[in-house]
Amino acid sequence: MPKKASVIIPCFNAERWLKEAIDSCLNQTYSNLEIIVIDDGSTDNSLEIIKSYGKQITWRSYPHLGGNYARNRGLELCQGEYIQYLDADDYILPEKIERQVNFLETTGADVVYGDWRYQRHLPNGSSFLDKIRISENQPDILAALLANWWVALAALIYKRNAVEKSEGWDETLLTAQDRDFFLSVVMNGAKVVYQPGCYSIYRRYGAVTVSTSSKGRWLKSHHLVLQKVEQKLLQKNQLSPVYRQALATSYFELAREALFFDYAQYLMFLEATLVMFPEFRTNSKRKLYRVLQNMIGFRQAERIACGILFVKKFFNSSFA
């Protein structure tokens, strides 16, 4: 019998999607699997759906304390030597866990990640699978994560000891949780490998995303994650120029996210970019930006670029 794998599903008001998520786990080709569903105080029909599976799954229901609380409780309950996290509105394809567990065993790694794709749901009720997002091999996984590289949560699987060596899911974070958790796993010594192939589906529905539903909360959470990891790197004497540059890239992306939301935050993040890595240069897709950056430096080029962006926004809003 192969070693047990555990799927941990936090659920809050996901009655529309929950059955497909659970069924995608029951349909796995991996033979030794347990499914842990943690209801996070749902007020819809989610708990009734969970109960309908009887002994096919293990479940608990708690007051609404957030997805990270639910994931941590799920780890305490589960018995598997491999851990698969799955959000209640996503799903995985039948071979996913078997392929990734076999790859972990073959490579001796602690974590494996694969490719993934969006399933986009339209207002008219139809849906379609978007193009496959190729995660690619990241030679330095920590540098990639610091520079805001991202892979969908469902596309990973962990050995239990790698999860237990981490700080767990930060229950104070409202967004950026999966980035923070993956960083914690990596910084506590996990060996991470890439296995090509798309077996994970990440739903996207409605016009509201995590970043647009509360821009201030999103910026604050990502800022906290960057501050946490910077302090850890300093404590370990590992804040190398490579990691400084990667962190600066993330600070610059936060600056641009804040530009039209809160100009003071934009300036703060821009300054943090240059404090972290004074020689910072952005790899802009705009040829003119790159030319200006080479001629007059990043700070002056950014001032000109932002001036142009504000003018464009004014005209677009005035003539909309």
C-alpha cells in the first residue's frame, strides 16, 4: 500500500463549487487518500453538502475564522505523509496526486509544483478553460517567489515534514496567504522541484478579484509578507544582492498597484524599491521606458512614465 496522502479543503460559502472539488478528490487514481474538509462557518448549504458524503470524507465545522485557520486545523486532523491543499472552488484532475507523489519519491524532493489553468465563468452562465499556465522550472525558487512569481495553490503537493518545518499558515493574513506559506516552506529548507503537466484548475468568476475587492488590504498583506521575509533573510545573513533585487522587483510592483489607489503609498513603495536595491532597473515592455531608463536613470524615467499614465487616465475618464 502506498503512503497516505491527505487533501485539505477549507470551505466558506462554496455550495456552488464544493461538490466538484470533493468529487475531484474522490476520483483520484491514487489509492491511499483521505479528504479533510474544514467548514469555516458557512452560512449557505455547504455544511449539508459536506455531511452528505458520510464516511467518504473527514470533516469539522468551526466558527468563521478564515481559510488559514481552517488549513491549520486540517493539518492537525490529517494523517497523510503527503499534503495537498485545495480551495473549495477549485478542482484537480484524476491523475494529479498519483503523478506528483511518484515524482516526489523519484526525485527525493519535499515539494513539487506543476502547471495549471483558469476555468473562467462568464455572466451568462457559460464557462471555458483558459490557456495552460506553464509554471516553468525556477532555478532559484526563493528568488522567484520574492520577485512575485506565483503558482496556483492546487498545483503543488508537499511532503508532510516540509509543512511541519514551516511556520504554517499565518492566520493574521487576509490575502497573500499562499505566497507567505510557500515562502515559509522554502526558507525552512524544503527542496522544491517542477514537474511539467497541467492537472490543476483554478476558477475565476465575477469581475472582482482578490486585489480589486480591497486594494488597501491586498497591498498591506503583500507588504507584510515582504517585511517578514526580509527580516528572516537578515537574521540568517542571507539577504544577498540576488534576493535584494528580487524583493525590489516586488516593491516596484506594489508601487504600481498603488499608483491610482493611494499616491502616498506609491511613493513609499517606490522608495522601498530603491532602498532595497539602489541599482534597480525595471524590465519594462515599453521600449521608450527602457531607453529613458538607460539615459536618465530609473527614478526619472518612472516620474515621466507616471506623468503619462495620469494624463491617459484623465483623458480616458473624461471622454468615457
